[in-house]
Amino acid sequence: MSAQQPLPSHAGAPLRGQRKKIRAGVLGATGIVGQRLVSLLADHPWFELTEVAASERSSGKTYAEAARWHLDAPIPGAARDLVVKGLDPSLDCDFVFSALDSSVAGAAEEEFARAGYPVVSNSRNHRTDPDVPLLIPEVNAAHLDAIPRQQKNRGYDTGFIVTNPNCSTAGLVLVLKPLADAFGLEKAFVVTLQAISGAGYPGVASLDIQGNVVPFISGEEEKMESEPQKLLGKWDGSRFVDAGLGLSAHCNRVPVVDGHLECVSVGLKKIASLDEVREALRNFEVDAELASLPTALRNPIIVLDEENRPQPRRDVNAGNGMAAVVGRVRECPLLDVKLTLLSHNLVRGAAGASLLNAELLAARGFLKQRVAPSGSQLAEPVSR
Ligand SMILES: NC(=O)c1ccc[n+]([C@@H]2O[C@H](COP(=O)([O-])OP(=O)(O)OC[C@H]3O[C@@H](n4cnc5c(N)ncnc54)[C@H](OP(=O)(O)O)[C@@H]3O)[C@@H](O)[C@H]2O)c1
């Protein structure tokens, strides 16, 4: 199955005893990430797309008119005729995904959360807020315990904000997690080769990137050096405690359409053989709760043995785009182990990541059906 096809149907626990699917809105639905979300929501077993919102350039048009569609599969039928709304927090949905440009995401996400909408965000604005979970379900599902504190701190009622990490951080941390669990992590050094779709649309000018490499992505190295600390750290009941990992990142834009490749060296706390490292990665398996989520993979890391893999063109859609594909596990003369990893920046690093976050929120009873578009009264709670 390609990453652009609908995900498989699952009998969804969150829908037990409910009449209808949970209604989702997508803020920034016309952008590159928003389009992926719209595509992944088609035929989703738990969620139904009922609202799309974007800028004034798009609002008032149908989604088919407003979106400059980039995917191979056509616009899902359920989305084509939806009228694009603005960012007024009065949408007819139970929660929203945010794939908004960061120039507007910060304030808009707060307004939606204040108006009672759970906000499942891709944008960078709230990732490092001290009361906002930065979530990769396979890594730090326990960080969702921060939501009640966030609601109390901010005076939110049913609303809250949960974010997913930056696209290059997502693959890196998924791979670091089993190594941290098995051997402990001291430091990591990473060089990225990042796809142009990571810059949104129109993104990097073709004259800058065609036949070229741009060794600078604004803010990316800072995000890669800070977000893993929160993701691999702990929520102690009142605050997030960083992992205290030594991290250095070099980020480069390369002329690849989709898929971020990362060359990583890691220093481990415990001595491990290369076979033990490969096994720890290969055997990384999610628990039963996560395995029941429609977008989850039971084994989210794929280890390849071929010496010239992973490659973006061949491997980017592995696991419907939700896998981190690892290859070239070998000794590092400076640290302990080095490897190459690949993840789909728009799926594992963005739309698929936030969809998985929403599924975990639904499974834990955080997404509830609203009775009326602007009402705060809720229908029967989603069963856990
Ligand atoms: N691309 C990736 O790989 C990736 C990965 C992880 C996270 N992210 C983050 O996800 C978000 C979306 O990224 P993208 O790549 O999809 O960007 P994009 O293609 O540029 O799309 C941006 C979206 O934001 C909307 N927007 C822009 N200005 C607005 C305004 N003033 N009011 C309301 N809506 C506005 C656009 O609507 P119009 O079409 O109407 O202009 C569009 O829907 C960003 O915050 C980005 O940092 C991206």
C-alpha cells in the first residue's frame, strides 16, 4: 500500500457505543501537510473530516478550488466540496488538526483550545511550552498526563494542545528510543539530508535546489537539538524533565521530493555489540494499546541489511510512511555506533504523526463528540 492510500480499517475501540465517527477539522488544510491529513482521513475508521480551514486566500472557495493538490491519488470525494473556512474557532467538528504556517499557528491554536477544541498540531509554536505534550506515541505516551495541568494553567475547559515534533526529529527519536531503553544514551551526532517537501509549498526555489545541496535550514538544527530532550525526558507530574542528552545536528536540504535521510553516530552508556544494537532496533515493538491504533505499526523500525539502504526513493513509503528505516549499522570510531535512517517527513514527520497522536488521544478518552458546533456541552463520552 502506498502512503497516499487510505489506511486499513480497524474496529475502533473509541467508537464503541457511539453513533458516529469523531468529527475532525483541519486548519491549514490546503498546504502540503494539510493535504496529507485530508488524504489520510479519507475512510478513517474513527475520524470523519467535516471542516477545512486556511487563509483568506482560500476561504470561501471549495477545497478542490483552493488546494493546489500535490498527491498522486485524487482529492478524497468527502473533501472536494467542503467550503474552506477561516480561522474562527466555531467549526463544526469535535477536534482540529493544525497544519498552519507557523506565522499564524501559535495564536490560532490557543484560540481553538480556549474555545473547547482539542488541537493536534504539527506546527513548531507550542512544542517547547512547559505544559504542552510533544508526543510520539511509541516514545512518550505518558506525557499526555500533562493535559489536565495545561487545562488548569490556561483556564481551558475541554480544549488543549498536543504537538508532534519537527519532521527530522520524529525519525531520529523513534530510532534513539530503543537504544536509550536498552543501553542508555550519552550523546548523538546527526547530519541530515532533508527533502524539499519539508519546506512546504512553494518551498525552496527550484534554482536554489536543483542539482545542489543547501547546507542551512532556518531553525532546524536548534529544533533537532532541543526537541529530543523533551521527547526522551519525563513528565514528573508538574513539569517536563529533559533527557540531558548531548546532541549536535547539521541540517542540509537536498533535491529529494519526500523523505529525510539522517546519518547518526551515538554514544551509549552500556557497551553493546552491533548485533545487539540491530536486535534492539528490530525488536522494538509497541504495546497492545498502541498496536490497536489504526495508524500504528507493531514494529515501527525496519532494519535493512543491504549496504546501500535506506534510500528515499525506494524506502520512503515503508510501513505506509510510518516506519523509520535503518541501515548501515556499524562501529563509529568517534562515538560507539553509527547508522543511517530514513523517515517520511510528511507522514511519520507530520500528517501521519498527528493522526497517530489523535488516535491515542481518542483511545484514552480525550476526544469527545460535541453536541453543537459552537456548544460546549458534550455528547456521551468516548469509551476508553
Ligand atoms: N512540510 C513538512 O515536512 C512539515 C513537517 C512537520 C511540520 N511541519 C509544519 O506544519 C505546518 C504546515 O507546513 P506545510 O509544509 O504544510 O506548509 P504550507 O504548504 O506552506 O501550508 C501552510 C498552510 O497554512 C495556511 N496559512 C498560511 N498563512 C495563513 C494565514 N495567515 N491564515 C490562515 N492560514 C494560513 C495555508 O493556507 P493557504 O493555502 O490559504 O495559504 C496553508 O494551508 C508548518 O507549521 C510546518 O512547520 C511541516
